[in-house]
Amino acid sequence: MIALGSDHGGFDLKEEIKKHLEERNIEYKDFGTYDKNSCDYPDFGRAAAESVASGECEKGIVVCTTGIGISIVANKVKGIRCALCSETTSARLTREHNDANMLALGGGFVGTLQALEIVDVFLDTKFSGLEKHSRRIAKISDYEK
């Protein structure tokens, strides 16, 4: 299951991502926001990130206007490696090298078609499992202690 979260600036793109996940028969849980009224991205980014960290959801996708703020809040949750991506190469590499478990997108900066391509690459790319990448991820986890 994929955790989704957005603020008002990412709402429209999150709705497009939901439709896309449905077309791919991928289950998701929407942690809000549920309309375009002004709201605070930390509330929704944190809820989505906590569901990934707890294992309730396998991965997460969060969206705000730039993707920056919501990625910062997601990365405050222990066990989360959230990457802000604006093109597919970064999405592929963050999965292969960093085993990122959350993707952040900027709804005001990435068009819908590009965003859906990024989502597909992020969801379909496996972690490489190479020792050097595993070692580096372990060091990241050590910083959380």
C-alpha cells in the first residue's frame, strides 16, 4: 500500500496520482488534505511518513507546491528516506542507491505527465542491494539514534 499526503498546493497532483495508482491496481491510503483550502503540509507529510515508518504502508508519496517542505517533514520521521525528485533519473537512482521509501513532488513545478512517470519509476525500481549502498544506508540510520 502507498501512503499519500499533500497540502493544498499539492492537492491537484495528489488526486492525479490517486487515479494513476487506481489504473495500475495499486492500493493507497490518502492521509489528506482532502480539498484545496489552505492548510499546513507538516500535518499531512508526517501522517504519511509515520504510516511508512510503522510498516502500515510500503512506500509513500507526498506533494506540496515545491516538494521541499513536505520532504523535510517526512525526513524528520525515523526510518524515512524521502527524496524530492523532478525527473525520472533521480527517482530511479534514489531507489537503486538510497532505497528511498518516500517520494516528494512539487505540484507547482512538475507537470502531471512528468510526475506520473516519476511515480512509475520510483515504484517500479528495486534497491540494488549492493554492499556499498547498504553500508551508506546503515550510516544514515545510525544518525537517527
